[in-house]
Amino acid sequence: MKTKMSLTTKIFAALVLGIITGLAVYPMKDNPFISKYLIDFIFNFLGNGFIRAIRMVVIPLVFFSLVVGAAGIEDVAKLGRIGIKTLIFYLSTTAMAVILALVGGNIINPGKGVSLGTVAVSNVTVGQPKPFVDILLNMIPINPVEALANGNMLQIIVFAILVGVSLSILGERTLGMKRLLEEGNALSLKLVEIVMLIAPYGVYGLISKTFATFGFVAIIPLFKYFLGVVVILFIHCLITYQGILAIVGRYNPLRFLKRFAPTMMVAFSTASSSAALPSSLKCMQETFGVSKSISSFTIPLGNTINMDGTAVMQGVATIFIAQIYGVDLSMANYITIILTSTLASIGTAGVPGAGVIMLGMVLTEVGLPMEGIGLVMGIDRFVDMFRTMINITGDAVCTVVISKSEGEKLQEA
Ligand code: ASP
């Protein structure tokens, strides 16, 4: 009988098989044959081969998706006031989400107690603390080609946004260029799709290697990471969002949740903001009664740039990976995480698993090993379902708040 497994099922199966293989190999890990050929060759090749392939697609993906995203928001100028309010809302709630993730991550300490630092990676270097002004200055590339070649993400983002904005100002005159960049975006999404085909093997290699080296103790931090992200997501949803809704928007949070729940379920089950977009838009207009002129701007824009759930995951995952590798993060590292996760979540596509690929960008900026992605990838789909739900809830809260601030009468009973 031939059954077709979805990629998610395969990745999860690879995680489980990896744990089983790793645990079976663990007692023999000091055998020279096992360590040389199985752990350091086969597991290592599968795992790191996958990581290298992910790294290959990150830079084109970030560049093209941001240029295209920025080039598409011509409406910001037209909608003026609403545009600015929306951007402030999206950016500040995302930054709040990352700060919450960093505080929560330091309380939960998902990766404390198990240090893979000595065995898995020997030369972990974490960025030296830099003065804040240098972090800001360093975001401006003096040579964009160099920024791309060196993979300096913050510089790439600044350049990409400026290119996008210029394209949208030039309009007709650069239509060909815009098309080309849009095709570049489609191309990089295809590359991601192809690379993800080997994800099950990569995850199998990375997880087998981890468990073969550390045995059963490696599973505890993974659970703590998962629970940590979910708890922080709920705090962000129930306290930050509902607080803003009640205080700024003067809208009953319980009514909001009841009305928006069906859309949240779409996001939860598909793990894709894009898939939940039509339902979200319809719900805002028909169930809440928000005008088309506001909702058809805030919802699609938020769907692409406002991903607080993804930012929370990236914050907690970065702390988790730093702790696993025994790296102490400095204040400057935390500021870098807040900035990069906010930007990385903006650049994340609304499809399953996109956020964990963009996590590579945060890890690179902080100077942590990309192998860390492999540790969280096996359970990422579960995390993804929860974070996608929060991603789209933020857009809806913003829409209600802005609609009320513009004096619209919503259905509140
Ligand atoms: N799946 C998420 C979304 O569509 C993106 C992510 O992977 O974080 O919103």
C-alpha cells in the first residue's frame, strides 16, 4: 500500500526516528567506529548539509521578499494617517512581543542545564557587546553588495526597504525592474520549497546526533521550549492584545475572541497566515462591521508584516539555542535580538515553517550557530500552529482599534 505523507508528517517522523536512533546509539557513542562514521560522518553530513542549504536561501529570500513587500505599499502615502497609525501599532506590538519573549525565556530557561557547547560546536563566538549607536550606525550599509555578500542581515533589510520604497515612488518607470524582483521573490520561495524537501533527512541527522551525544536529557529542554513559547504567546494574546483592545479600543475582549475564534481556528489548523487571510478579512467586514477602506488596508498589510507570534518564537528560540550552546547573552545581544526578530518577523512569509527559516537571520546577527535551527525544527509545526494564530490576531486587534479611533460604529452587542 502506498500512502503519501505530508512534509510535516515526515519531519515529525524524522524527529521521532532521530530520537530513537540517537538513544539507541548513545550507549555506544564512545566506540571509535560509531563516533567516527555514524555520528561524525552520516549524522553530521545529513544535519549540516541541510543547514547549509537553508543558509543558501535565506539571503535571496529576505532581500526579494522585503523589496517586493515595500514596493507594494504605495497606499501608505495615500492612506496617510491610517498608514502611520497601523505601522506604529504593528511595530510596537511586535517589539513588545519580543521583549516579553526575552523576559519569559529568561524566567523559563528552556535550554539551561544541558550544554551542548563542549561537544556539538567547539567554536561558538557570540558578538561582542557594542555601543548602541554603533548598532544603529551598523544598520546603514556603506556598500550594499558587500552587505549581501557577507550576509549582513540588518544592512540587507535597510537596503531592501529603500529599494522597494524607491520602486513604488518611480511607479511606471521601473515596472520591468519591479517585475524582475517579483520573479526573484517567486524564485526564492521555490528554492525554499525544494530545500524543505530534504528537511526530514536534515532533522533526522541533527536530532540523532544530539541524542547520540547526550542521551535522554536532551528531550527535557525541547519540551520546555515548546511550553515556553506557547505560554508567552497566550500572555501576549490575553494581556497585551486584549489590554489594548479594552483600554485603547474600548471593545469587549471576550466578544472579540468569540467573534474572531473561527478565523483563529483556520490559522491554527493551516499554520499559514496567508491561508487565513480571506477568512480574516471577511470576519472583520461582516462580523465586526469594520469599513472596507480600513480593513482592506490593515488586514493584508498586517498579514505580511505583522507577525508577533513568529517574533515570540524567534526570541525564545534564540535564548534556548544560546543556553543549549552555553553562550551568555549580553545586553547588546538582547537589543540585537529585539531589532532583528522584529525585522525578521516582518520579512517572514505567511506560510508554514517560514519563521524558523528566518530564525537563521537572528542567530547570525547574534553570532549563534545555525545548527540551533535543527534543534527546534522537529517540533516546529506544533509551535507554528500556535504562533500563526497569534500572528493574525494582532492584525485583527489593530483593525478594530483603528476603526474605532476613526469613529466607526462597530457591532458590539
Ligand atoms: N506560519 C507562520 C504564518 O503563516 C509564519 C511562521 O512560520 O512563523 O504566520
